[in-house]
Amino acid sequence: MGLYRILPILLLALAALAWPPAPAQGGEPPRVAVSLPPLHALVTAVMEGVGAPDLLIEGGASPHRTALRPSAARKLARAEIVFWVGPELETFLEGVFGNLGPEARTVALLHAPGMTRIARREAPERGHAHAEPDGDDPHFWLDPENAIRVTAIAAETLIAADPERAGAYRANQARAAARLRALDGEMEAALRPLGGRPFLVFHDSYAYLERRYGLGPAIAIAIDAERSPGARRLLEIRERIEAHAVGCLFREPQFPSPIVERLREGTDLRVDVLDPLGSDLEPGASLYEKMMRALTARLVRCLESAKDS
């Protein structure tokens, strides 16, 4: 086992000695940790007025390319409930959960009952050598219906751990679900008319958004965020840009952009940024809604401009 895999486990073990996790006592709410900012926002909304969950991945770091920091190890060591996507995304977390306290509970939201899942799309460069599917696309939170389901799962989990505050959790979940349904309606009205206009994205993380609102087709530069596209893939993308009159290219702040600039050369592509993690937003209960509205606004701005050109 390499140092990269051992270090997070050592950090969590050391943190556990300083902050041994224990069930909430004296009427205190459970200590909660959440992996990603959008999911953290949804859990925060359910806990509003009761407690504040810890956020494990901060500062716009990509869950594809991060490791457990000492500060995150301390948060995990004292957590009684941990909400995360699952091993399909936060691989750095999977190896450390065995060192959590015996009372700690982890909730892999991608695999929770009632969650709508989409199979991960196959990378074109793999050809036919890999016939087995690679599992589910982990970016499920980009469908607001799934976001509503997250609030329900969070409420159910919190009520089981803290039944004295069941009324607060239920009321918060109902208010959050109402806001998310209104958000879904806004996005439907803005995005549905843009269906059928192809666009280019850095990596394949928008399938849930596409399916929910009839967008795309989206052409991904990289299907797998861990693998840089090869020369054959870049040539194929350039051909598809020309063949389908693609007008918009969206990059992500978590990934470098040299490849994006190479694809843009000699074309009329408009470039904008889509951030599926809300990296530039203040963590909190409103982050999810602000992030989704920002995604909507940027999609509308670029796709409308491409249509008019």
C-alpha cells in the first residue's frame, strides 16, 4: 500500500485519539460531516436551528483529485453521521471509514433508496475492451429531484439518531423541499427551450442535468476526470464541433484549461464556466440553490448567444 493511501488512515487514527467519537449526550444534536458543498448545503438546511454539519472538501477542491487533509480528519474523527456520495466519487474516504468510531454511521447517498441513478457513460477511447459497465454516474445532485430526496434521507437519518428533535427536522425538510421544487420549476422554464443545442464540457458530469431538462447533447472532453484525453479523442471532438456546429464550450474551475484552449483555437466557440460544486460560494444552506441558478444562467447565456450568432 502506497503512502498516498496510508496517510489518510494515519491522520484519521491520530485525530480519533484526540477527538474520540461518542454518541451525543446531554441533549446535544448529533455531530455530522458531509463530503461535498452541494450535499452539505442540503443537510445544513435540514439541520437549520439545530446544529451545523462539518464540510469535508472545501475551497473548490475536486473530489476526484483530493486527499484527506488533517482538518478533515479531525472532523471525521468526531462525526457520528457522515453523508457522502459513495466510492464512485470520493475514493479517498472509502479507505478511512474503517477507523471511525463503532457508533458512527456513514450514508452513501448515491446508493440510498429512492435515488434516481444514471449509468456512467462509456469512454470512447476504451473501445470494446471493457464490456462491463462502470457503475453509476456519481453526479446525482444535479437533478433537483435527487436533491429533494437527499433532504428526506438526511431528515430520516437525523430523526433516527436524535428523535427529540424530529419535529424540527421534519419542518426544515418540508421547507427545503418546497424551495427545491420552486427551483426545479425555474430551471425547467429556462432550460427546456434550449434542448437539442449541442455543447462541449470538460468532463462528463452533467448527464443528470441533461436528462432532467432535455439539454444537449453534451460532448465531454474527458469521460473520466482521472484520465486526460488522448490525441485521438481530441481529434474526434474537433470533428464533432464542426459537424454539429457546437457553439459553447464549458470548462470547470477544478480542472486545468490548456486542453480547452487547444480545442478553442481556430473556432468560434464561446467559453464559459460551469461549476457543479459551487466552489466560489460560501458554504451554507443556500449554496445548492445559488449553484443551480448560476449553472442555469451560464447555460442560458452561452447557448442563447450561440443560437443568435
